[in-house]
Amino acid sequence: MIGIGYDSHRFADGHKLVLGGVEIDHPQGLEGHSDADAVTHAVIDAILGAAGGGDIGTLFPPSEAQWRDADSIDLLRTAIGTIAGRVVNVDVTVICEAPKLAAYKSQMESILGEATSAKVTIKATTNEGMGWIGRGEGIAAIAVAQVEDE
């Protein structure tokens, strides 16, 4: 089974930037209820979608205080615990003008791979200066996951 996930967050002062479980050196972080890790949130939605398990907002409602400032890798592990089946592969594209992510991709793949017990590939691209991403207002991520029945 295949699932697709998408997430985006705007940049905000006073937040750390976390993507794929990796803290990235950048003057702004992403704003959100948890740690705003757009990469991991997209992965969670892709896995839940592949397994027919709903979505991240249903599993971890932002209206619930217990998820405030949550570590998204912990949320990913919890989400995987709710599905029947095994995550086989995860493919992620991160879209942002800055920061450049080449130096962080292998660490993101390792952290997400350990959490999912699957092969994870991270790709990064820009939006060529177009739209809100192109203006440097935030980051988006798209993920595709394959889950097999056990």
C-alpha cells in the first residue's frame, strides 16, 4: 500500500529549525504546535495514509496540550505503533529556498530510517523564487511511503 503526505510550516523567530529529527543551523525555526518538523509530519501522514490509519491531525490533535512542543520523531514512532503492517520505503522531498540541506540529508535519512525501520531517501529542492516558499517564508515537504501487510 502506498500513502502520500504533505506538510508545511512558516518560519518564525524564537523557534529552532528541526527537519527529519535533525536540528539545523538557521536564524529562524518553524512555527507549529509540536516542534513543527515538516519533514517528519509529512512522513507520518504518508505512513498513516498507506496503512489506512487516518492523518496526523486526527492522531495528534493540535487542540490537545499533550502534543505541544512534542518531538516529532516520538510522534512518528507512536504513529507506526498504531498501524498493521511494516514500513518498507519512505521517499521525501523538502522544498525551501534556505537553508541548504545537503549537509543534513544523510543524518535525516538515518534518524527517520531508524524510527521507521525502513529505507528512507531525502531530496531537497527550491521553489525557484516562486510563491511563499520562494520568498523564504517557510518550508514544505512531500513524502511517499510504502507499507506492506505483515
